[in-house]
Amino acid sequence: YYKVLVGDNGDITSIYDKNLKKELLQKPASLTFLYEKPETKPSWHMDWKDRQNPPVDYLNGDAKITIAEQGPARVALEITRKKRNSEITQVLSLAAGNAGKRLEIA
């Protein structure tokens, strides 16, 4: 159902819907570092005023991209990136049949 492209930096650069014959992304899907300092809620809460600020940085360095799964029922890429004392690993999966009507990102 979809053709997904990933750039060397690990960003999803394209999600093409084969049935609609249409690109679904207007720009690459990037991961960003945001400044958060909630005033009254726990540290994982995102205040609206903080959401208005631009990103502090982007997770746009070199990525380690490996094929995690390649079979008749599903394919998956594992993407690991490091920046700002963080390491983030994502797994992008596409499945065959009706399960393939979505891109799963873990």
C-alpha cells in the first residue's frame, strides 16, 4: 500500500500512497528536541506556551540503519540515532495484506 523512503540521517523523507498515487508528506518527518519547563504539572507534561517555541535542535546526525526484518509477511528497518546525550531507536514496519494499510513506527 505504501512506499516509504528514509534518508541517510534517519528521517522519513517520503510516504507514497500507491492506491491514491499521491505523496503524503509535505516535508521529511524529523525528530526534534524541544524545551520543556512545565509550571504546575509533572515533568512529562507539555505546556502550550512551550509548544510555541522553535525546536532547540534536530536529531539529524548520522543514523545507523539496519534491516531488522525481511520476510513475506513484514519488513522492518531499525534506525538508531544519537545526539545531545540521547540515543533513540525507531523501528519502521510495513506488513503484507490488510495489516499493510499503515506504517508502524515503534
